[in-house]
Amino acid sequence: MTKAAVVILAENESHADYGRLANALEAAKEFAENDDELEVIFDGAGVQWIPELEAESSDYHDLYAAVREHVSVCDYCASAFEVSEAVDAAGLERLAEYDGHPSIRSLVDDDYEIITF
């Protein structure tokens, strides 16, 4: 079975950022539809997407909803980018295994392919 971790680092400022988000969610959806082991991690500036994606009016809400059960968020970055309330309201898991951030090493150690957007 394939194991993939899609890490979304792109901020939400430009047309290109929206393209990276769409590509990340499409890739994640493909893994999810094939019952692969999947982690979708919003990290760095990527955590800023959560408030928008949780809104049903977002153009990307349905795509996000298709993989939402696999979504987690960097604990440190949620605070740093001031989206903690949105992350908590969404009930998303916060990752803080390594100095307050997700442990990418642990994913590699568990044989996940790491794909960054």
C-alpha cells in the first residue's frame, strides 16, 4: 500500500498559491480514493488556508472536504499565523512532535513519501 504525506506550505496570497493548493488537494484526493495511507499537513504559511477552506462558500471547500479526515495542522504555525481559533473550531488535529512542529522525520521513518506544495 502506498503511504503519502502531502504537506501544504503555500500561503494564500497569489494566484500561484491557489494553484499549489488545488494541486495539493487533488493529489491528496487521488491517494484517498485509492485507500492509500494519507496524511495532509498544513504547515508554515499553509496553515492560513484553514479558515477559508472550512467555509462552505470557498471554491475549494468541496475538494478540501474530500480529504478533511486526513488533515492536520502544525501547532506552532497555527499560533504564529494567528489561525488557532479557526483550527480549534474546525476540530483539526494539531501536530507538535518536534519542537512544536510536525515530525517529517517520523513520516520518513514510517516509509511515507513526502510531497510538498
